[in-house]
Amino acid sequence: MATRREFITTFGAAITAIAVAPALVVESCAPTTLPILAPVTPPDTGPDGRIPVDVSDLSSANPAKVAAGLTGPDGKPVMVTRVSDTDFRALSSLCTHQNCQVNTAATNGYIICACHLSHFAMDGSVLQGPASSPLVHYDGVYDAANKQLRIKFV
Ligand code: FES
């Protein structure tokens, strides 16, 4: 059986814990300082409803890049690639194997997915599995006069 002193000590500690707990909860729910994000500006489209992407910097040595600020319907960055001097493609950067994002640098002339090492050609076709389907293509029209790939999501 507890002595009167033991009872008062134990009871006092319990009362203190009950009194302090709400203050801890309120403090942990206090608003945090969140960064203010810049508003998202949709990309400009031309009169044809297409989004122009400059591809003048793509070459056989540097055949792929991310279209800056352009996200595809899958929520992933859009890649633009050079197949030849007159053939450019707009591709999803989402690997068709298990949905990792591929490496958009295209070293050694092909696109690699680092998750399981699938390789894709500049036209999006599979060079090496385990992926068995090509990268998703978007509708792109090459404008040679302006060195742009004009992309439309359908
Ligand atoms: S997710 Fe890309 S190779 Fe597996």
C-alpha cells in the first residue's frame, strides 16, 4: 500500500503531465513558415496551339535535353531529342518499365534509366530492357526555319 507521501508524489506528477500536454500539442500545431511558390505560368503557345521548344543546341554529340519548364500529361519533364538533322522528337521522361524518371543527359548516344538500366534510342525505342515499350511520344513538328520543335499534347 502506498504511503501518503508516495501517493501525493505520484498524483502530482500525473497532474503536471496533464497540464503540460495541451501546451505541447498547441505548439506542435503552430503554423510553420512555408516558402511562397512562384505562380506557375503555362507555356506560351503559338497560333497553331503548339509549344515551341528551341532545339538549335541539339547535335549528334548532344542529342537530348529537357524542355525547360515543360511538363507532360504524365507529370514528368518532357525531353526533346535529335534523331537526325531534320528529325526531332518530344518524349516523356517516364520509363515504361516501372515508372522511374530516365536520365535525360543521353550519354553515349542513348537514354538510360538508372533504376534497372533500360536503354532507349533518341526516337524513344527500346535498345535494351527490361523495359519492353518505347518512351511515350508527344506530337512534335519540327520547324526548320526557327530550329524549334513545336509540341502539342493531345
Ligand atoms: S524503371 Fe526504368 S528500367 Fe526499370
